[in-house]
Amino acid sequence: METFPRVLYLIDISSYFYRAFHALPALANSRGVPTNAAYGVTTMLLKVLRERQPQHLALVFDAKGPTFRHGLYSDYKAHRPPMPGDLVTQLPYIKKIIDALNLPSLVHEGYEADDLICTLVRRAREEG
């Protein structure tokens, strides 16, 4: 019997938001609500599900507000522009799509997705 390696897919979904938003032209629904990021994120997630068929997957969000890194370095992301309004508008829709796809997701106050992913990878390695 052939055994397959256990693979854990941890996706920084916040990076998918930006990637889709900036990669696709401006799209909107019939009410004028922007949809390019929602469409792009959905397309990317469906591709991962179809092509990789992951048995272990989680989508990891950046927490809103300051993180522990801001306490370490007061200028952390101080010069980064705010999230574009047309992207902010799409976040609730993207979250609804993720819920509709029944995909597990997590966010932890005070941490970015990268930090959570590193912690989850370390724990997964420890637990085998």
C-alpha cells in the first residue's frame, strides 16, 4: 500500500486579497460594488482545492490593529499606505465566500498571518 506524505496547507489569505486586487482590472457587480479581489481570491482558492486536494488546510488572516511587532518597533509599517477602500469593501464578501466553501480560517488578535503560520508549522513538525 502506497503512503502519501501528510501535507498541511496554510494560506496567508491577506496576501491573496492584495494579490487579487492588484492583479485584476477593476470589476463591479450590478450595484457597483467592487468585486475584483473577491473574484480573484475565489479563483485562487478553488484552484488550490481542485489541483492540490488538500486534506489539511487553513486560511490565516492578519489581525486588525496593532500587533506585537508594533511594541517592538514603533515605526513598524508606519509608512505603509492604508488598505484601498475598494478592497476594504470586498473583505466581508470574501469572508462569506470562505465560509460558504466551508474552509477553516483563523485570526489571533495581536498577530499577523505570517506569525501564526510560522507557529502552526512549528507545531505541526513537532506533532509529526
